[in-house]
Amino acid sequence: MWTKKEKVVMMCPCCQEEIQETDHVGITQINSVVHLYCGAWPSPGERIMDEGSYKKMFKKYL
């Protein structure tokens, strides 16, 4: 069995950078992550339902 905690790494498709824990992100109604830190917007037809730091949103929705 693994005893180490796994680190979840997400890359932004807009700016191609790793999303940091302190970056501002939004969660859409289909639970996709939008990296608002770089100015990214959700896909057409999606709305941002909640926003905050990546760390806070990850804990809230996982």
C-alpha cells in the first residue's frame, strides 16, 4: 500500500502553466476548473458557479 500523499497537478490549457494552490480559479456547473489567474474564461455555454483559491476549491469539491 502507498503511504505517500499524491499531489494533484493541473495544467491550464490557456497559459500552459501549472495551477498553483494560491491561484484564483472558478468552478463551472459541470465541475470543470477555469484558471482565472491568467484571464481564462469558461467554454461557451458554461457559467462559473463558484470561485476562490485552487486549494480551497479542490478541498470543497473533492
